[in-house]
Amino acid sequence: NYTSSEGVFYGSGGYEVAGYNRNQGWVMWCLAEHYRYTRDRAWLERAAPVVIRACDWITRERQATRHIDAQSQRPIQFGFLPQGSLEDVTDYWTWLSTNAYANLGMRSVAEVLAEIQHPEAQRLKEEAQVYYDDLRAGFFEAAVRSPVVRLRDGTWVPHFPARQERRGRDFGWLREVLEGAAHLIYCGLIEPDEPAARWIIEDYEDNLFLSEGYGYPSSEFERRWFDWGGFSMQPNLLIFPVLYLQRDEPRHYLRSYLNPFAAAFYPDT
């Protein structure tokens, strides 16, 4: 439900099918990472007008949801990008990961432009912060509206739905696991040492990775949790091991890195 295309990154090398709205922020973040790895100032100066337009597209499009209703209530999508497709999931909703990566991309662009003293860096930083604040408020409100989930130690924790309109679990592993709440941590909308980060990670480990509806089914969780757990279907597609690095939990990281490595290792290739 976007109104313009000026500043949109979409597709690569001819792969431009399906409506991967989530890719906007991802590409912006990748361009910022390219500079961080290469330190190629001349390249960034050439790329600056393009990445600035990408940031401005996000700021411009999300104005459509920044309105208060007649009862002075903020809608659950306040300040988010308009509804649209996600990736292989083409339903139009206000998706968590689309917005999380759009904000990560904006913040990353603003940071690298600040490193070269670009005159637009401060403006983009301020706009990214407003977006960040809107997203934090919306994501935590969505968790308030959703039922809590039970962990295997008998405790219950809040749940962040994969789209703002949803209360509780979504349908299928792609929405709930691959594009789910873990990206709030990875994209910096929830800090790794916040209580909410632990809620999210333990929910993935206890209820999603080894499950009938969202992962690899196993009737022997207590026997299999260590060597079968820690990763999603399509191993290595979900950026989960990084969360343990961010939390300074190296043993957990090694398990969540090596398990999918073993599951997806093909010696012939």
C-alpha cells in the first residue's frame, strides 16, 4: 500500500519477483556494511544520494500511519510502514521484520554518513530515532495485546507477534520463526540484555525450533534439545547464532552455529 517508488531498492541481478518489501532495509544495511568493511570513502560519497533517497522513501511512506483516531488513540500500526507483502508470504499486513530492517537500514546509513561528515547525516539520524521510538511503542503494545506463552520451566512470558494486527501466534514457521521476534534483537529494537530478549530467545528454543507446527517435530525434547535445537528449518537462513554473541553467551553460540552447520553440511559441495 505504498504511494511512491522513488528511493526503493528492489531485486538484484534480475531477481525481482514476489514483492519482498522486507528487502528495503536489508539492502540499506548491506550498503552501510560495505562501507564499514572497505572504508571506501569515495564510494560512499558517490552512493550517498541513493541511500539518502532510500531513507527519505521510508520517512515519506510511514507518514500514512502516523495519525491519531477520533478517540485520541494511537493505532497499533502508528508510525509503521503501510501494509504490504513480506517475502514469500504475500499477504498484506504490517510486518515486524519489514519495519525492523527498515529502521536498521536507516540507522546504519545515518551512522556511516556521519563518519564522513555528510551534511544530511544528522537529519537522517533524528528521523531514524523517531521511527525507532514509534516501532518500540508499537511492538511492545502488540505484545501487551497478545497472550503470553508458556516456557518449559513452567513460567510464562510475553510474545511479540509477527505482524501488528495479530494477537498471538501466526500461521506457519516462515512468519513466526524466520520473520519473527528474533529480528527485534538483531535489528537493535530490543537490546540483547533486556528481559524481552531473553523472553524471545527462550520461546524460540522451548516452543519453536523443536515443534510440530513451527520447526522439526520431536517427541523426545529432553533428549534432543541440545543436538537438534538452536536453529530453524532451512538451516542457516535465520540469523539466530548472532543473538548469543550479542548476549556474550559463547557456549550457546557454538551450539546454535554448529548444529545447523551439521544439518546442512554436504561434503560433496
